[in-house]
Amino acid sequence: MSKQFGSRRCAGALAAGVVAALYAGNASAVDGISLSGTGVKAAGMAGTSIAFPQDSSVAADNPAGMGLIGSRTDFGIQILEPLTDFEYGSPSNTLHTGKVYPVPDGGANWQISPRLTLGVSLFGTGIGTSYGRPALPIPGAGVAQSSLQTVIAAPTVTYRLTEHNIIGVSLSLAYQRFSANGVIVPTEDGTLQPLPSHGISDAFGYGMRVGYIWQPTSAFTFGASYASRIRMSKLSGYQDDLLAAGGGRIDIGAQYGVGIAYQPVPSLTLAADWFHVEFSNTVIGSAQGFGWQNQDFFRLGASWDLAQRWTLRAGFSRGNHPIGPSVVAQNLLSAMPVSSSVAVGATYRIGDKDEVSGVFEYGFPVTVKGEGASLGFNEQTKTEVFGVSYGHKF
């Protein structure tokens, strides 16, 4: 690898690339910036949930869905394992990361009256990158790694306007913890130097969510939802170097989508979603950050009540990839997402009020080969997700 290649390109990748990895607290690297499904039940259908709510974490996808689930509480955890190999310059220069990240979710909901519900959905995302060694042999460079964890609480109210129409509104209250180490940047004279690590920094943010459900018949449901941009406070220490392009903030972009669900027979539900994720106006989509493109996902899912105690699920999700060939170098330290996945899941009911659910999801391998300014940088990722949850009706 030439000196010029090794310095300027790799340094640019590390400087902007860690930003990508840091944003990964909202980028769990399955479908775009998050796990395919918030809640183990939705995950079993590859995230298909806008018109088919199944538990009290659903306000993450459609606040109005809380109006259909009754009084219940849920807690679950999904274990994400992203496997990433990043090659830069030559096949002999390869970094590998394969850490395991727990992502919790859950919530509670109360049916106050036939028209009104009050509840809260809790969902968290957490991921990072750890290559186990410095990305470049620069004196003073630390181990290349980063971590971002985000927890969002969504207190939610729904109101049934008519027999067939429900609206829902949520606040989005977010808390972030972030750290980065091993970042290397070029200086004015063309040499390389490591940035200091500022340790763990935290931030708070807020936004809102709105949703709508229409059920003209018992067999058909239409849903629509919108989540505003969550504006985060500055991450102390990082606003002057690593996150300067974003004003020291890692905002979470807006998301919106529509979905339908149909029951051809009482025991079978078929559902489909279109879901849009925005990275524009945040550091994750900026040229000085790492240039991710907005994404659109199409999801299909099925839920089959096999017997009184068992429900089986399956789903498929596909979207465009956010990382283009020209910005691969900028994502050297990011946890590159996959864009297509399949999932299977099941629920076992213990009596009338308790249930246990599980999911397995596989994210198909994706490879992006650099072009232009990223020529010589190649990244490959695949993911696996295991999850389990407990639900209780009251």
C-alpha cells in the first residue's frame, strides 16, 4: 500500500468512519438504522407491524397500535451479532469485528376505557465496533473501537375516534451513551496523529410520534405512522473534533411508513409494510460524516395460530443499501448494516394471561466495494439475531 494511500485515505476513513459507528446506537445494522422488529413478535415477521400490533412495544412502529392490544406488559431482549470484515489497500490489511450486542425492548399499556388507552413503549438499540487493534500502526493510536447505546421511552395515548378509527400520539424521550477510541486524522503537514479519546459521554433528546389505524372490517387493517427527528444534546468532548460536522450531536432522523394486514381466515394474518428512514439533516447522512443515503424498506410477514397455545411467524424485509461505493472509506469504523433479512418466530401461551415468544433472524451478507475516493476499500457484513420475550395480560 502506498504512503499516500495509507495516509490520506485511511485517515479520512477513520475520522469520518467512527462517526458512523457511533451513530450505530440507532443503527443496529439489520434493516437500516435499527433492528428489523421492535419487539420479539414483530421481529418474527421481519419487522412487519405498522398495521399489525402484537405487544406493548408497538408505539415504536405505530403509536395507534397501542389501541388494539388491550392491557398488558411485555419485556424482551434481542441479541445482535454483526460480523464485519473491512479490507483496505490490500487483502493483507483486513480488520474483523464480531461482538455480540443485547438490545432490550418492552412496555406496558392500560385500557382506561373502550375509547382510551395510556401506555409506554421502551426500546433500546446498542452497537459498536471493536477491531481489537489499532486500525493503522501510528504511534499513540489506541484500539479502534466505538460504542453507542440509545434508550427511547415513548409514553403514548390512543383514542378511538369511531368504531373503525384510532389515533395515537407518543413522546420520544431518548438517552445516549457514547465513546470512541483509536481515531486517526491527518494534520496540515500531511502526517497522521491519533485523536484523544474523550471517554464516555452522554446526551438527551426528544421528538414525537403519531399514528393512525383504520379497521373497516374485522379482517382488514390499515396503519400509518410518522416519527419526527429526535434532536439530541451535544456529546461533551466530541463536539470539537470527531462530531464537529454535526455540531456535537448525533440526531436520529425522521421515519414514516404505511402498512396493511389481512386475515383470509381467522387463524392466519398476512401483513405488509412500506417504511422510510431518513438520514438527511443528521451527521450520519452528511458528506463530512459518512454519507449514508435515505432508505426505503418493503416488509412481508405472516402469523399463523397453529393451535390454542401456539402461534408461528415468518417474515422478509428488503431495502436499498445506505452505503454507496464512493463512501466506503468513510465507514471504516462503522457497523455496516445489511439491507435484506428473513425471520422466523413463535409464541407459546401459558394459560390465558402469560406467553413466551422467540425469534431468529438472518441478515443476508452484503459486500460494498469502494470506487473513486474509496477505491481499495471493501466491506462485507452479515448479521444474526436471536431474541426472547415475556408478555402478561391483565
